[in-house]
Amino acid sequence: MANGSEKPELSPRSEALLLATIDEFIATAEPVGSNQIASRYSIGVRAAMVRNLMAELEELGYLHQPHASAGRVPTDKAFRHYVDRVMPQRRIGFEDRTQIELHYSGQSGNTDIGAVMRETSRLLAVLSGQAALVMAPRLEAISLERVSFVRLRERGVLAIFAATAGAVHNQLVETERDYQQSELDRMAGYLNDSLHGRTLVEARSWIEARLREDRARYDRFVREALVLGSAVAGRLEESELYVGGSAQAFEQPEFMDRNKMRELLRALEDKTALLDLLERSLKESGPTVSIGTENFDSHLADFSVIASPYQSGSTPLGSLAVVGPVRMDYQRMIALVDYTARALSRVLDH
């Protein structure tokens, strides 16, 4: 997610005015006038000078004036400048931290990974007041705990790969011959000895390498076990996405504009694009912020996305995010998303 291009250096006075204008716009959702800033913020200049400085900031692309008689509104460029300033200062508030810790204290030991992800999206939506996204752990990134094969019917086997983070990957496999359950248990035992602790991608590579060896050619048991394992490891599914709180997001003043409401609904319905967006955040070690036109999805051109990866040890498993108007309380939202991701990481590590 982009961090913006090089910006002209602002004088301390212009910077103070810009930050004050953004704070006022975040609070009111209305264009900001010079008298407003002069009366409410101590930046050491009169209203006439504020007007001049606002005009300069408009020329530099940080502010724009919706109407000739209106105040000014921060641009995406202004919000990028603001985010880059507040990002290092992020600190979770006491109430937010307490709510998150209370939530996850009740999730300890929960082996239903889907329920944990679903409840995380609800928690983040309630605390942020925005739409919340949670990408379930990517199967290719998490370690395998065990492999099981279950005979369902003649020549029909359910292959089960269970992961250490609680996720389960199932695949119905049609086999060339009928197997007894005892044979399937032996095959699973053989694979478990070698695949335990490997990721699904590593398991697939290991199986493919063993299939090329002479032993697989001459040992029917080994080959059939590898073929069954390959049928599952070779079919990675798209990560599941949990979306929470879209109704809360629509309470924002911006959504009096029906077009903006429709654009957000379209964006939230396109799960492939949202998963792609969250995948990008996995390359970062902490929260990322994508503002307005920085988003690759055109439906999100009027919105901001704050995302952060969660992980097991040093391995990124998935990502979570809030999506809301460009006018949002970035300092609180960045801290909230970041802390929730780290709390979720702790739950999945235990």
C-alpha cells in the first residue's frame, strides 16, 4: 500500500495549520473555514493569515474548496501526510485495549478457527464503527499437525489435513481402487511421519519429490499414499474472508451520498479484490494505510483501508483491516487494527 510520493516541505506554521484542518474535518465532516481554525486552535496566526496559508496549501494540493463560498477539505495527499506523521505515535487507548483483551481471554483454547475469525471481524467492527475484514489463515502458510484418511464409500476417501493453528483442509478423493480403513490409517501414518510441521506448500513439494523417486515406482503402498496426499496438497483453496459491521459503517455522514454507499457495498461484495488487498499487507511487518486513490480497487477510491497482518511466530498467516471514509480517526484506527492483529497472533500461538 502506497506511502505517497515526495511532498514539498512545509513550514512549521503551514504544517500546524494543515494538521489542525485535518483534525477539524475528521471531527465535523464539514469543510473547514479559516475563522474556525483561528478560534479553536492555537497556531499563532490571525484568521487573515490562516486564509493565506490555506490558499497556499490548496496550491500545493493539500486542500481543496468544494464551493467558492465553502471552507476547505483535506485531499488524499493531506491525509497521507497526516498518516505518515501519526503512524509512529500510535498507541492503543485503555478502553480499546481492555475490550480486546477481554474478548480474546474468552477465545483461549478455541479450536474452531472459523469462529475465532468471525468473532474478530465483529469485535473490530464494533470498536471501530467501520466495516471490518478478517482473512482466515492461508493454508499454504500454516504448519500441518496431522493427516487423516477416512473411507466414505467404495473408491471414495475423505482426506483431512489438520493444521496447528486449528484450520482444517478437507478433500473428497475418488480413488482407483477400494481401500480398507486399516490401509488408509497406515498411509496416513506414513505421511504424518514426514509431513508433520511442514506447511501445505512444503508438503506438496515433498510429495512431488518422493513421487519421482524409484521407491514410489516399485512400492505400491508408498505410491498410493503419496497420490492420496497429493490429491489434497495440490488443491489449495482461496482463503476465506469474514466481513463484519458494514451496517455500522453506513452511519457515517459520508453515506448520506447514496453513490458512496453503493461503491462501498460493491467493494465489500468483491471478495477476490479484498483478499488481494489483504494479501498485499502480508508483505509488511506492521499496519499499512491505503488512502482513497492509493487503493487498487476503483470502488475504494473514496475510502481508506487500514490493514495489519497476524502471524504465528514469524510466519504471516493472514491479515485484518477496517474500511471506512477517508475522513477517519487514523491515530486511533491504526492503533486498534495493529493491537487486534497482535492479540489474534497470541491466541493462535497458544
